[in-house]
Amino acid sequence: MLTKRIIPCLDIKDGKTVKGVNFVDLKDAGDPVELAEIYSREGADELVFLDITATVEKRKTLVELVTKVASKINIPFTVGGGISTIEDVSVLLKAGADKVSINSSAVKRPELINELAGEFGSQCVVVAIDTRYVDGEHIVHVKGGREATELRTIEWAKEVQERGAGEILLTSMDHDGTKNGFALELTGYLTKLLNIPVIASGGAGTMEHFADIFKEDQADAALAASIFHFKEIAIPDLKQYLLDNDIEMRH
Amino acid sequence: MMKVAIVKYNAGNVQSVIYALNRLGVNPIVTDDPELLQQADKVIFPGVGEASTAMAYLKERGLDQVIVNLKQPVLGICLGLQLMCKHSEEGDVDCLGIFDVDVKRFPANAGVKVPQMGWNKLHHMKGLLFEGLPAESYVYFVHSYYAALSPETAAQSTHAVDFSASLQKDNFYAMQFHPEKSSEAGSVILKNFLEL
């Protein structure tokens, strides 16, 4: 049986990890290559890198970083942030990324999903959806969650699947940063509705939260950042806890 | 120095395979030159893509005949494994026919997601490539099509149906999963292949 996946996420700016990390054994607290190696060694099932670098010139730093990470780790990794063309993706895949994550650019021009799936295969196209509950409806947000769109989350999720996305990374803006648990209801609904995997993101605070989202197949994978960076939860402990709760894990 | 050649064709990107071999101390060449492929000590036939398009590309360049006639150890990965089978439902195409088994699409509505994307367990592993691995090892899969079980199955896994996670016949070895992305277990398998 396919296991549930635990995915640490690193936010990258100008080639360094931001949002803070608390790994005492890191030489440079911001070195994403070292962090990637640590997570990979500790049993992370995949890694996600989100580049929040603003300028085009600094994208070169990202490609160098992807090359370094890919040469060091032997688990799949996804790179996202600022991707809007086939050429952007081609450069990242050649550097060694396995998948790319697109968000605002897909909302702006949904055909991008078809184009990328056609060119590189669905398996490397992750569509990230930032969602917030507004006036009784789940609404897609862009620009890091700051801007509401006209799109309803469930309709958009169905559309991205039809257009050839291989996976959905669903971040609940209502839960992100609260450490009160994942958005169980919406994530579970989409996981059952769709035929592609759904990664839950936003709200992880305790090991129980991961068990909650994996029970009854409410998500295929779960992503978190700060709880791993600040060592509030160690991946080996989390996996053991989930195994003890009868959740299938690679161990 | 061992010569390892990766078959260059239009399917997928091979960077991860190159990095995985680099970590094992090997610097492979990526080529579609029949002579270089024939001269290599080991040949790797990777691939992510669509079966009928890939077969058409191989045939156009005569690489189909080159591959089936190789005498040194050959390792097919992912689409590589599927192309080494008899026939694929993907694009309804006849493949290289090294393994006497057909490739089918995972059933729809069987309660599993297609593509299978993620870590799954290997069972009933046999042969030199799996030496040193625990009885049940987790490896990373990304695929919508599978080779059925056959007498040539060297390891199996389950995703709605039991399927061939690995096939082996004579000098031909193949993995449906990605050893280059399968952490330590994958690294052991690649190392075993290089040591054949």
C-alpha cells in the first residue's frame, strides 16, 4: 500500500532559508542544502522548496541551489515560486528538480497547466492552491494569500485536475500559522473527490494533527515548515507516532 | 574506470540518475550513439514519458535493435521497464519485447489514485540487485501503467493490483520505481547493479 508522505517545506530567498530555522548542528542556519540533507537523512519522504526571491536576476541563485540539493539528496523534491513558462520549468528540471509547483501563474493563465503537463508529464506538475473561507465559501487566493480571486476552491481544484495537474498542494490560509491542526473538512472532501493526490498544508502544530489528517484518508501527504525547522517535532518521532496509530509510513 | 552509458532519447530527464551514479563514484555518459552504448560496461535505460512516442523515437534511430541486442547488464527504469515489455496499452504500441509481459493502465475507480505517486513496499524480491535490502523495503514510484506479474518478476508491489515492481531476464534488469529517488534502498540497488 502507498504510504502517507511527510514533506518539510523550505522557504528560500536569495539562496538562503528564511522564516528562521533552529538547527543547532547547522554551520550556517540559513543553508538550505544542509537542511535538505538533514531532513532527507531523518526520513522526510519528499522536500518542497518555495522560492520567494523577487527579481529575475536572482533566479540564477535558485538554479544553482537546485543543482546543489539534487546532487546531495536521494528523495524527490519540488521547486516552486515565480514559475510561469515552459522555459522556467525546463531549467529547473535540468538542474535536478523532480516536480515544480505553480500557483498565481496558473490562476492567471490556466492553460499553463495543460502546457506543462503536455511538455513534461503530469507527474511533475503540482498546483498549489491557497484557500480562505470567505462569506460561507472557500475562495482561492493568490500573491501569497494576500489577494482574493473569483475562483471557488473546489471548482478550481477540479479544473486543475482536468487540465493535467499531477498533484494539489492545498494550503488553508485560515489554518496556516495557527498550529491548531490542518483543514480537515475541505482537505478530506477534495482528497475523496479528486483522483490525484492532495497534500495538506497549513496548521500543523502537534503529532496528533498529522494523525487526524491521515485517518480516513483525508490527505495523501502533509506539508509543514516551522514545526520541523524549530525542532518542535522530529521527523523520526512523528513517523513512529503515526505508525503506532496504524498509519502506513515509510520507515 | 567503469564505463556507464545512459541511453539518450526523448523521454524525461536523466539528471537525477546522473547525480545518483555520481554519489556512487561513477561518471556516466549520456548518449544515443550505438557504438558507445555497445562498448559500455553497464547501460541504463531510464525514462519518464509516453510509451508510443518513445517507441517511435527509438525505432526511428534504430535504438530499439541496439538495446535488445546488448550483452552487458542493462537497467531499465520506470518507462524504461515498460518499453522493455511486449506491448503497452499506453498508445497501444508494441514495445521491445525483452520481457514476455504486457503493460496495462491501473484500473479506474479501484479506490486508489492514478498515477501511483509515492512510496510503496517491495515484496518477494529475488536476484542480485536486491541483495542487502530488508525483506520489505520502501521505494518511490510515479506511474499510471504497470507490468503484470510474470515468471520474470523479480519483485512485486501492490496498488489496487499486484504488479511487477521489477523484472529480470538474462542481462536485462528493470525497475518500475525510481532507485535514484528511493533513498538508501535505491542506492543499494544501483550499487548492486554497478557491481554485477
